[in-house]
Amino acid sequence: MKTKFTLIIPLILFFSSVHAVNIKVSTDKPEYWRYEIVTIMCDLEMPGTPVIPSFRKKEQQPSRNMECTAKIFHKNTLITTVGKTTTINLSYNRSTKRFTGKWPIPLNPKLGEYRAMVLVKDGSKKYAGNVAFKIKGRTPSPLPKGFSVMNIEPGDSIIRRVPGVGGKAVKVWENYVLWSKFMGADAMWHCVGQSQIWDKPNAVNREEFPWDQKSVRQMREVGEELHRHNIKYGTWITSFVLLGNRQDLSPYAHTTGYDKENDTLRKLIYVSIKDKKRHDDIADLLKKMNNNPGVDYVGLDYVRTDFGGYEYASEFVSDMPVRGVPADWYSLDEDSRMLWLGRKIEKEKNRSVIEMWQWWRAHKMSQIIIYIREKAGITKPMWAFTLTWEMGKQHGQDPLMFIDAGIDMNAAMYYSVPKDTYPMMINDWEAYLKRGKTSLVAGQCVDWNLLGSTYEPAGPDEHFIRQQQLVDKLLPINPSLGLFWHDLTRAFLNTSGPYSSLEWGITGAATFTYLRKKQGCFPFTVTWDAPDEIKLNLPFTVEINVKNTSKTGSNFIMKPLKISNLSMSESADQTFYLAPGEIRTFNLNMQAARMDARKENMQMIAFMIQYGERKTQNRYFEYKYVKVEKQ
């Protein structure tokens, strides 16, 4: 790339006393995605141009006291990149006969044109050149308004039918579909690819490993049944983690971590993202998913190294402008290099190295995503689950890097966060998304313990409150927003706490309703009133008002939901028609038939409204927890 020796006025001071020598500055590409590294090159000698005196033509190498550095500017502003780096040192390469340096693109940068200003110092003399390049970002397709997903990890026989849903006996996987329909989900995402090795005969069954073939075989019929109910089907893979108690039998290379207590290296349960066999196994299953007509979306989970990855120490140091690398680095063996990096990060907690390491792992993971997508021939929308504290960078993730690498939806897991710090995390995301928007599907976990084991608010209510806070904060600045509820299996495990699977399902469905209300999806409004406290076995009234706000009439069903310990009339369901502007009022009589000390006597009241053509997503949920007291 040809460059002009034309400096913007604010940069003149940077190049004071510069000699007018036409050095050539270039980059390896004219444009870069946000996950890439910019390679900056400087040639000191070219035919027909002056030669820097101390550049010795005969040996084709610079003098020992010659230095070459680069600074990056955007709109006259000096850019600081990861590791608080403002200056890149370019080193001389004897084979290419040029100075070369690498500049990692800052996390979530401003897009547009940048300029690399290169300065060569030769004693008291200075020589300069510059080159322009662009940073670009991929814009994923926007999510449908109100996009809502019910997740399920492998659950098998523990999944039971939705309470109150009758009909013939069904297969276990059909219950997945019935729960998705009940919650009014637009899609069901199903973990199909999970690698496990347990201590049992024939622990690594080559016919079943690395994926449970039962789940793989289910894809077509599960997808067909979901489509029959107008629900889309997504399937995902737990990419770089191996479950079970016999990792020693793993056919993969596992990632290397650091034990700071003993100052030793250790193997982790995570598969190394360096393992090409794992890349290919993931791509092969993704290809089957992509080619299955029952599957609408494909996804990846555990696209990270967790706290390992030190097997990449040499490549990391080669790529990044790491300061303080041992002088004898190139004579060290791999274990010594890994130990050095582990100490810097986990023992010394060197902030600069940590920031570079976090960025570099996300960069590397982005490259692996590209490889897997291309090998699998992905044509369907693809999502990736990402961690959310500090936008996942602590574990080698970055949502916008992943978008540029071909991910269409960031499924961000907003859980495992204490109640008092959750708002701070959402504020961080608000600032992040103001600089770079994405198609974000935000999830909250069905896990009473992760939600703080709270009673007031009740665990499922805390789930709703957190999603409500997220929608209120992020929707105004990131309109392509959806929600996911994670996951159906957990609603039947001890993770549900003292609350029923139905309560968790209702509050999850109510988060879908809240998002859809905010996005103007409903052609009606609902107002309702219920007491905050009720007496045991004493009737109380719930008033519900439904108003048709559209220009056409519509059919509705109002269905009070029969929660345990709450009694009501068997004929409480109401079918009705509303003309444009018409309002219908219902007064429902209920009473608490029993107190439940396990929930500190908090009782859920809930109802659902179904409307229009009865498509599964045409459902509206409201609920409230009230205190039950003795008479």
C-alpha cells in the first residue's frame, strides 16, 4: 500500500525534527475485522529513493542503535489498545528485510479509518511515514420483535408434562415441545451435542462418542413436532468442555492451567481450543444439524478456555506487544514459557499481560469459529452462548469479535451474579452496547441458588425482576433484543428450590410477555389488581381488564393458572370476543387452601391470555406473589 508523507497538523509535534526521507509504511491488509491483529511494516530502502545513512546496504540490516516504532491514530486522537499500549515496537526481520510490528485492535473500537504513524530513530535523526487502514464490523440480521427462547439441556425422564395439560401419554421429548408451547416461546433451543466420559465399562464407546446418538437421532422428529406448533428449533453443542469423571480417557488434548499454590502446570476438564480433532468433531456435528430440515438455528456453548489456555504461550507472545518477556525467551522450553505466563497472570496479576491475554484468547476463539463455520458449511443462523461479567473477556470471549467471526446471535448468560452487583453488570453492558450494537438474546438461569436463594422476592420472581431490569436498560440502546429461559431440565432438579416447575415456567413466560409489551407486539392491554396479602381459606377477588387496542376485532381466551395450594372455580376459563376499543372485565374468586412454609408462605397467582389464531407465541402472562397469613 502506497503512503503519503502528509501529516495532520495535531500530529506535527510527534514528528518534530523529522528528515524528509521517503520510507515506505504498509499494513498487511487494507481493512480489518474487530477480532484481527494489524501487522505494520516499514521498509527503509527502496530503488530510486534516498537511503538512511546508517542502514548498511551491504549487509541489508539497520545499525544497532536504530529504533522503529508506531502509534495509531483515529481522527487525530492517539489510540490506546489492550494492555494500556500506545506504542508498538517494530522489530527487524532479516528474511523480509523490513521492520514489522503487530497492533491488536482495541475491544469494541470505533469503526472507520485509522492511521499508523511510524517513526524511525537513528541517533539524533528521525524519519517518518504513515499508512491508513480501516476497522470494520459485521451487522447481524435483527431479531424478530419479542424473540423468546426456551432452552433445554439433556433432561430425559425427569421432564414431566406441563401441569393441567391433558391428552394421551407422550414421549419425554414431546414434553419439551409442550412446555415450549405453554410458555409461548418462538423457539426451543436443545443441547444435542455433549461429550461425556464416565467410569463405566466401555467408557469411551466409539459409536456413541463424542456425542450421545440418542439426542442426535431425535433432531428430525423434535423439529417436526415443534414446527407443527409454529415453534422454531435450535440445536447446540457444548464445544470445549468434556463432562464426566474420566477425563484421563479423553482422546483430546486438554487445556493447560496453572496451580499458583504449587507453582505447577495442570490439566483442566476443558478441551484445548488448539485441538484440531475437536474442531473437526464439532464441525461434523454442526454440518448434520445444518443439513437437518427440522433444525432452524445452530449454536455453540463453552466457546472458551475458561482459566486455561497456557499451551498457547508461545503464539501469544509472538502475536502481542507483551512487555517484560524474559531475554532468553527463545531458549526456554514450552513448559517454562507456560509457567512464566501463568505466574504473570495468576500470581503477579500483571494487569497489562492479563488484558492482552484476555483479548488474544477472544481473537483466537474467533478464528476457530470461522474455521468451524466454514468446514461445517453453515447456512442457518448461528448463536453462541457467552459469559457476561466484563462481557466475557475474563474467559477469552468478546461478543462483537464473535459477531465479526460469523456468530449471528450473542446468547449472553446473565447469571451467577449476586443481586447487589447485577445492576452494575447491566450498566457495563449498556455502555458497551452504546458503542457497538449486536443481536443479543439475554438469558437468566432457572437456579434458585444462583439467584441468591431468595424468598422475598420469591426465587422465580427474582428471575423475572432481573430480566425486567435488563430489558429496561438495554432495549432502548440495542433494539435487536431477545430473551432465553435456561433451562427446562433445571426446573425439575433441586436447582428449582422450593418452587414448582410451573412457577418457574410462568415467570419465564412473563419475561417473554414483558419484552413483547415493550416492543409493542400485543394488540391489547391488560390491567389487573390482586391483594398483597390474603388469609388462609378466605376467598379473595382478582380483577382483570382486557382492552382491544387494535383496529380489528379478535377472539381471546383468559385462563387462570392453577397453581398448587390455590383453589378456584373449575369453570374459570373465559372465551370472549373484543371489538376495536372494547374492554372486558373479569372478577375471579380464589382462595389459598394451604400455607407453604418452605416458600415462607408466598403464594403465586397467575393467568394467561391467548388471542388471535392461537399461534403458540400469541400468549400473554401475568403473575404476582402474595403473602398468605392465618385467619
